[in-house]
Amino acid sequence: MKLRCPICGKTYDEPVQRCECGEPVEFELFEGEPYIGKSVWERFWDFWPVEPALEFSLGEGDTPLVKSRLGDGFGVKLYLKNETVNPTWSFKDRGTFLAMSYALKAGYKAVGTVSTGNMAASVSAYASRFGLKAKILVSESASDEKLKAVSVYGGEVIRVFGDYGRLYFESLKLGEKLGVYFINSDNPFRIEGYKGIAFEIAEELTPDYILIPTSSGGLFRGVAKGFIELYENGLIDSIPKLIAVQAKGCSPICKAFLEGKEKVERFENPETIAKAIANPYPPSGNAVLRLLREFGWGCVSVSDDEIRKAQTELATEGLFVQPASATGVAALKKLNLPEGAKVVSILTGSGLRALKDAPAGKITECPLEGLKNCLR
Amino acid sequence: MKLRCPICGKTYDEPVQRCECGEPVEFELFEGEPYIGKSVWERFWDFWPVEPALEFSLGEGDTPLVKSRLGDGFGVKLYLKNETVNPTWSFKDRGTFLAMSYALKAGYKAVGTVSTGNMAASVSAYASRFGLKAKILVSESASDEKLKAVSVYGGEVIRVFGDYGRLYFESLKLGEKLGVYFINSDNPFRIEGYKGIAFEIAEELTPDYILIPTSSGGLFRGVAKGFIELYENGLIDSIPKLIAVQAKGCSPICKAFLEGKEKVERFENPETIAKAIANPYPPSGNAVLRLLREFGWGCVSVSDDEIRKAQTELATEGLFVQPASATGVAALKKLNLPEGAKVVSILTGSGLRALKDAPAGKITECPLEGLKNCLR
């Protein structure tokens, strides 16, 4: 097991959470070949940093790649990778499962995370599944209603009063001291779990572009590493172009990228309906920035109005997603991609988790006696 | 295409919705063999009454079969068939997709359904996906919040004032006149779609018992027909015992079964937290009753308290389901099944759709400065 800091290059033989320089670490590239198997874990068995604890799997991964009409207007072939059908209805389950497999093997009795949404639910669910205690640190403003979908799994939900931004680093520090393994947004095992998205896409398609809603940068890094490993092992002929998509109201990575900055800076006064990607100071921001430049990839930000419109369009394809998941389709309009390009947009989480912010359709009323007229 | 009434035996060459005697019709048994393929539609290609319109598929079906600890206390091997990871997060999508494939092929421009929950969302979503208009008839008491998850897909949601029970039959009658194809709970194509659950289970396991939350009877009939077809085609050696599970507060089928009645009667004053299975006068009730007796199967009802407890237990397995979906696990305690029996319980729909009724876990509060103590 060897980890490396993608920024300063320092290597580690133990699975540390972050490099001494403050940046995230990541596992070196894996070598291997694919096998026949039911789950993505089995088919890409050589590519995981820890043996997946299949007896505790909930069937995460192996999500549908759905053909969409929404690319037609832009002359591209659009495919939607529907991560909303994971066990807790977001892509987080892939990373949570793999990181939890490590925590169990390493002998931890408790795990934790810092999140109020998809990741909180995912870690709470898998902790119970694995028989581990969970400490879910949520922001003071999280509503009781929203937290129900987290606490229901049995994890201990802790509302922390104070600077929520500091919690990410504070939790890693305290967790190490107290023997609580924190599986935060860019935990190195979590990142590895997201590679499965790239593997599954490559099994079905040779895409030209991948649109990735980007907040902390964990998902982006995982998908990137997946495609890079496929390429380095000779399993695909070229690496698709990855586009990080952010909400205009909280787009620290795009800002640094477009301004040619070396480091991502804290985004002041973040405000967007895409709550799931509203991290103003992304812990993997610099690592994503480096990938974007090294590979000549791109970063695009979209407004709340554009996100809302894309969310409604996706629903007419039969896919109800949370606002953050609609950013990829919203970005399509700004990218001017080449005619006929094959594009995959990743739908990260279910619209049911953000029902309050969902666009409502029209509801009409009709007396039973007049039903005939209402049905015409 | 040949349909038959399982009660009076009359046959039809056209896909009518119900028999002249008032009972549901069903397709005769299919003959065939399984193939290699990615989706259940392709692997069991011979077994569908209409060609599945795969270009409009959202990836419904092929859901995980999850091993559960919850059978340990009862000496059985329990598996959970997790239907909450379908595209609109319930089993309904399987039937909706197949019925919609027929509606499109038959030239209908509009489809409809009578439902306020899972089926409403499913039909609304797939109608938009297939490019058809949808008329979703909901009860007058349905909350705006709940209906958002239906109307968001673009289907026309119609709140009907009057006797909701009459709507099932009224909609079929008017739909036929007006060219709106109603895909209600036991539409014959819908039933066929549910066979996929039996097919997938048989691909992984030789179960002894299947626990099926039962309301209208559509799901039960579909799963039963799936296993019967597998058996008649020599693909399995024996048919598992199917157990219909109902909520005690609305258990018309169990009541008729236990009292030895020939027909299911309307259940008076229904009341249960398991809203998704609270049909007091199930349109496929008599057909289910006949199956139970013909095969020597069973019917069990469980109280709201038992349902709530099972819902919480399932969440500690990492699976957050709606109350109706927890009835199977609740029934386990009352069944006294033989030691070592292999039991599958079908988890029909996501807990996110009934978040208001979900059991809340504990939420504690902690100042950031005192986090160390809170994490101990």
C-alpha cells in the first residue's frame, strides 16, 4: 500500500488521510486486468486498495447508463450515469463502502463524517451495516426533517455549533487521536471507490467528455484516476476530457482555473440552490486544479436558473435529481462541444432528498362526476 | 397474445384490461429459455407479452439481493430484494416500463394511472420518457409536498374530488372511450413486468419462501406468475412458498383467506401507517386468494407497531424503506419458518418518499470547542 501527495510528491507507506503539506494523498496507480463478475468490485478486483468486504455490500455501483434526448439540441450524444439508484440514492455509497471495508479491516470500532446530506446518510447507513458506530457531524443549520434521513440508520448525529468549515480538518485530527476513522469527502479510500464509475462507463462506451458536478473534488479525482488507470493498463485507447462543473454561486475551482491561479482560494459568500456542491473551500481543490491543467481539461460554472431549468429537463427524461446533479446538463449549453461527441453527465443524487427545493408541476382539480372532461 | 380470466376462465385475444365478470385478466403462461444479456428484459426475452422498448429504458430492474442479519434470530437465511433502487425508487417501474412499451406500440398518445404514491411517480416519469401525455389521478387529500415528487416529471396531476375507490373502475371505462391507456395497479402488462423480480431471484438463489407486501395484489400475482413460468419451463425444480403480507389495519385478503371466504370483501375503516398497501378493496384480491389456496401458500398481517419496529431494524442494515416495505420483515416473527429456510423479503419502495412518517433517530448538540468530548 503506497500513497502519494499529488501536489508535493511525498510518499507514505501507511494510509494517512492527508499529506504533511496539507494536501490530500492518493494511492499510486494500480495495475491489473478486468474479470468476469456480477459486481464492479469483482470485475475490477485488481484495482482496489483494500479487499471489498462483499458480505456487507448493499449492491452499490453498477448503475445504469441511460441514453438521453437532451443532447440532441447540441449535436452531441448524451448519456446519463444514474447514481441516484445506489443504496442510499447517491454516488457516495461507492466510496463509503470501500472506506468502510478498510476501517473494519484496520480494526476501527467507530467511523465518522462531516456532512449534512448524501454523505451523512451514506456513512450512517454503511456504519450500521458493517456493525460500526458512526459519528455524523452536521452543521447547526441542518433541519430536523432533513436529518431524519440520516439518523434513521442509527448513526449518532451531532449538530456542531461553530465554524463548520473548520470541522473537516478538526475531525481528522481528533479522529486520529480517538480512534474514530473519519471518511470525509476526499478520504483516499473513498476516492478509489469512485473509480468504479469510470470503469462501468468504459465497459459500455468510449466517451469523449465526462461532465462531473464538483464540490470538494473527491468525485472528480476518483473518476479521473479510474480513466487514467484504464489507459495506463491498456484497457482504453484514450482518456476522455473531464469537465468539472460548479455552481456559479460557489465556484472556487473554476475561478482559480480561469484566473490562472496556482491555488484555490476560499469562495466568499457562497450561495446556490445546489447545496450538495456548495463547498467554498474544497479540500481537494488544488489536486483538481492540477489535473485540469495537466490534461488540458475544463471547468464550467452554471447559474441557479440554468440549474433549475436543467433539473426540469432531466425530469422529463424520467430522472428526478437534486439540483447539484443537474449542473452537468446545464453546462452542456455553454460548452459548444464538437458535433457527434459522446458525452456522459453524472447524476450524483436523488431529487427526493431535496424535495423542498424541487420545481413543482401543475396540479389541477376535478370532481369525479366531471372526470370525462378532465381526461380529454 | 392470449389473455385469460383466472377466476371464470374466459379467454380474450385482445389485451383487455379486465374480464367481463369483473375480475382481472392475465396472459397465458409463456414458454422460453433464458439468454445471456445485461438487463432482465434481454435475459428473459421470451417471457414478455410485448417487446420491451429498450431505447426508452431507464435501467429498471436488476436490483440487488442483499444478505441480511435480520433472519438470524429466527433461524432462517434472510435476503432482501431491494426494489428501492429502481429509477423512481420503487418496484412499480418494472411494470410501468412494460405497460408503457405496449401503450406506445398500440399507438396511444396518452396514459394514466390512479395513485398518489409510488405508481403515480413511476407513470408520470415513464410517460415523459416515452413522449406520452400522462393523466395522474390522485386523491383529494394528497399533500402538495408529496405530489411534487409526481408532478416534477411533467405528467398532469389531477386531484379528483369524490369517492377515490370508484376511480379505479371509472378510469378504465373512461380511458377506453377517450383513448387514454390506464396503467393501474393490476394492469395485465404491469403484472408481467413484475415477473422480473422472480426471474432475478431465481438467478441467484433457490428460495424456500418469498414475503410480499400485498395491497391491490398486482405485485403478488406478478411474482407468482414468474416463479410458475420458471417451473413450467423446467428452469427451477420447485416453486417457493409465497406469503402475502398485509397491514393489520387494512388486510382484506388475509381476512377472507383466514375466514375461508370465497371472495374478498371491502375492509371497513382501514387505518395503517403503511399507506402504500392500504387498498381496502383490492382489484386483484380474488385472484390472489385463489393462488393462495391453489398452491397452499399463506397470508399474514402485521400491526403498525410491528411495521415501525421492522422499519427501524431494516435501517440498521443500511436500508431505509417506506413502512409498507417493512411488513415482510415484520411478518418473519409471526411465521415460525423451518430452521435454515431461505427467505426473500421484497423491499418495495424508498423511505425517502415517506420521510414524514419515518422514525427519527437521536440528534445531539455539541460546541466545536467541545468536539473531543462529543466524539469519545
